[in-house]
Amino acid sequence: MLLLYDLDDPLRLGTTLNHPGNNMLHSEKIFTMLNYKLTYFNMRGRGEIIRYLFAYSGIKYEDNRIEWADWPNIKPTIPFGKVPILEIDGVIIHQSLAIARYLAKENGVAGKTPLEQALVDAIVDTIDDFMSMFPWAEKDHDVKKRAFNDLLTNVAPGLLQDLENFLGNKNWLVGESVTWADFYWDVCSTTLLSLKSDLEDSNPKLWVLKRRVQALPAVAAWIQQRPKTSL
């Protein structure tokens, strides 16, 4: 499945511009048109944070969604044999968080200072460490079910409490404006809620943050138009 998204700002040329995600002045850098191609499965998974960043930035890209049945033939052609990958004018970047960090820096949502960027990375890595604990590829249904139940029941509450403590009374996880840490929380919490909906019964500030992210016009538009998948 191949999808093309042109989210209003494919050129990003010239001086300051209005950012489609929050209507704030965003960048004074001069950008040239680049060709972006994201390759990942037809699911949210590790590709969704990248799609969020494209949506928020308004950059045109090719959303190349591959089917599981085609993966054995495609895998040998992919550097390091893993997706997602992002091709930028023929240069291939692998690893989802490396791709996301690049796009975040290019589009002003990586944190405004080196200290903020370190805090953003720390929050993203904390969430990713937890999400990586799930045995997504486990083929034994009973083993997988027990592991998921243990993580969602015994580990997730502590992580969510830590994240809420870090958030405190702020509008965003780091700094005074949205960063990709907020996007990553939204992406991953959507998956968590699909697995255990009552997680939303505790830590209310985190869910207010989730709604704040999803209320950003560009993010809301993406959620509305993206293909519907279980994960």
C-alpha cells in the first residue's frame, strides 16, 4: 500500500512561516525541497511517531505501507533488515527514533535548548524502554497473554505515575511548547489503551496532555485521515 500525503507545506522555502500544527511562527531556516519516502508495515507501531512528525510539519512524503506477506521478499533489500526506514533523496536512515529525532530537530520540536533536547530524549527513551518490553512477536498465545497482562497490570501503573510526576502542572512534558516527547506519549498511549482501557482511570494529567496533543489541528487531521489499524 502506497499513500502520498501533502500536508500543505511541501517546500518550506524562505523566511519565517506559519506552522500548520499550532499556527505559530516556526523557522527562519531556508529549506529546499527534499523527497521523503517512509517504508513500514500497514500499522501504527514504530512508524507512527514518524508520521506524526510529518503531519505536524506539513511536509509532503510517501507513506509506503508494506504487507506482512510481502516482507520476506522485501527484507533482504532493506539495510539491517528492519523497518521503518526513511529515504531522503536516496539516503536511507534506519531506526525509528533516529528518524524521529532527525525530523524533530529539522522542524523545531526537539526541544529549544540542548538541555531540553536531553530531557525530551530521556522521556522518549523511558517510554520506549517500556514499550520494548512487550513480546510483540511471541507466537505462543498463552505466553504472550501472560506477559502482556503482567506488564499492563504490574509495570504500566508505575511508569504512568512517574510520567505524571514529571509532567506536574505543565502543559507539555518538556519546555513551554509541544515536543516530539508529547507526540510519542500520544502514540504509545493509544496502543496501551487499546490493550487495557482502564489505564485511563488514573493519572488524569497524562490524559489531559494526550487530548491536548490530539487537539493540535495537524495532528487531529492526521488521526482522522490515517488508515485504521489495530496496532
